Amino acid sequence: MSNPLNGRGRARDSQIPQGESVGEFDNYQKASQLVNKLVANDFPPSLITIIGDDLKLVETVRSKLGFGRIALSGAVTGSWIGLIFGLLFGAGINADGSGDVVFQPQNFISALVIGAGIGMLFNIIRFSISKNRREYLSYPQTIAKTYRVVVPATELAKARSLVSVPD
């Protein structure tokens, strides 16, 4: 069995890795702990795969989404953009005629406020004309019923012996 991932963490093919199960768990953290133990005991990481079975999409609703939250989100994003422009263009020529370049806080604050206003306006307009407008914020995640740690059949005995080593 070869590692299903290439060097950049992307799947090389769409086949489920073949091999034997070293352990089966009801949550990902326990499967990950087994993988950590194998890797800590010098088992080649590229030969280990965690396979989730019986997948479910779980979307947890976090809060109501309205114009206030949309406006606040736009203001925060816009103020970051304003901050960048304020830092870039916040300097000006000193008024005393010396020609020195000095930081002028009023330019910086103006850019920050204008950026926040534009961001707020843009987000409100975008939310208003959206066809698939949802009135809530949610967090989707894919969860498996069981997680199996799989290694090649030729390496199963070695993996099982490493698993039985006390921590």
C-alpha cells in the first residue's frame, strides 16, 4: 500500500487505501493518539492512514444573522483595509515648511473610518441582494461514526507490537 497523499497533502487517486486495521475508534482524537504513538515509535508515517466510516454532515447553527451583524462584519473588514491605506498614506509634509515627512494621525484615522464605512455599506448591499440569503450563521463539519487506523498488511505485526509498547 502506498500513501494516498502526495507531498502537498492532496489525494493522488480516489481509491480507498488498502491494508489492515490496527485500531478502530469512535472519535478522531483517539485514532490520532494511536497514530502519534506509532510515529513516536519510529513507524513510517507515510504508511499510516486514518479512514472514517459512515460519514455524516453535521451543521451546527451558531447564531442569528441580521443586518446588524452584517454591518459590523463589514465595518471590521473595511477598517482593516482602511488601516493599511492609513499606514501607507498617513504621512504628509510638515506644515512648518521644512519639507520633513511626518506621520499625520488625522489622515490615518480618516482612512480607518472611511474604510469601515465602505466595508459596512458593501456588506449590507451584498447581503440585501443575495438570492440564497440565510438568516443564521452555522459551522458545518463532516463526522464519521468510526475511525480506523490502517497500515499495509506487511507492516501489521510491527504496528501492533508498537501499539502494545507502554507509553
